[in-house]
Amino acid sequence: MAEILKVSDLQVYYGSIHAIKGISFDVSEGEIVTLIGANGAGKSTTLNTVGGLIKAKSGSILFDNEDTSSMSAEKKVQKGMALCPEGRRVFQQMTVLENLEMGAYTRPKGEVQESLDKVCELFPRLKERYRQVAGTLSGGEQQMLAMGRALMSKPKLMMLDEPSMGLAPILVQQIFDIIVNMNKQGTTILLVEQNAQMALSVADRAYVLETGNITTSGDAAELLESEEIKKAYLGG
């Protein structure tokens, strides 16, 4: 599998706080790779830096063999990255359809309907609620909308930040089933998730972040069986 993302020696600061301390990781085409760790470990900061919302002090971010370290978030979307942010951040006063169309702002108009059809195939509930104002959707539906909106840009790499946050267990399973389905349909996924059990159960590989450092990495299924990981993150 070809490497689609390669992050090398990434250093990120918030003022004087050293949030990300020289981490390196990679994602290959067709994979689901997850970053797990406790609150404050630097998972969301990593995604936001890769996605162009935060500027790194140093290090490199190669996407599709191109250095995107200093690229704007908009340019990265045009290149094929999409970030589904923590907290969903849907446009509350706009309809479901309008939210989805906003996700396709970088696409030629002639390709938007094709993307809408694909998103509605993955998220049939969104089609049922096309005309509904997004702010009136349930938490699970808003998460589906945020993921669908990100998919509208037809990304090569989808970055998902805490997709299960605040959802009931039955909805968490549903969201992760959709993530697996998205991946099977050809979308490479970089997943940040505090529910380590779920993340490791769907991922191919995983990296463990602790206070801005990668402390462990490897095959996700093997890490799921690791006594150290169980004790630290799985309540084992």
C-alpha cells in the first residue's frame, strides 16, 4: 500500500506550552489508523495541525508525497484531506442539505449530486431529513451529518476527531459500523478516539499518545490484547 500521509518530528506549541513533542507517524492508502490516549494527550492537536487549523513550530507533513506543512486548511481540503471536528460543529441554522452542500464547496458543481447520492447511501437518515434544520437533529444525527459533510469533499484521507463523544452505546456502534463501511468504499481514515476499545477494534494500526509523545505503536488487534494497554485505556 502506498503511503498517503507521513508526519515527521512534529513540534507544536500553545504559547509556552509544548503540546506535541516531535511525533512521527504514517498512514497508508486504504488503512484505518487510530491515535488513542487520555484527555490532553495531544490527539486533537495532532489532527488539527495535520489539517491546517494549527501551525506547527517545526516538522513536516507529507500528504500524497507533497509537503503540506505550511498549507492552509482550505488548500488541504482541495488536495484531498477532510477533517470531521470534535463536537460536530454543524451549521445549526442551516438545513441538512445546505450543510452537506457546504462540504462540497471545493468541488465542481457537476459532481455535487454524485457525492450527495453516495453520502445518502451511507447515511439514509440524512436523506430523510434533508429539509430539517441541523440544530434540531439528535446528537447521533448531527455526528452523521458532520461525517457526511466531510465526505462531500471526496477526500482521499478522512480525519475523524472523537466521533463517539456524547453518544449512547447503540449509536456508538452504529457510527463505527459506518466508519468501517466508509473505509471499505475506499476512504483512508485517521481516527482520534477516546473509546480505545472501539477504535482498536476497527483500526488496522494504532499509535498511543501520552502528553505529546508517541509511546507505543503497532498492529491494532495486538494492542487490543496488550495487558499494558488494557490496564491504561480499556479498564482491564
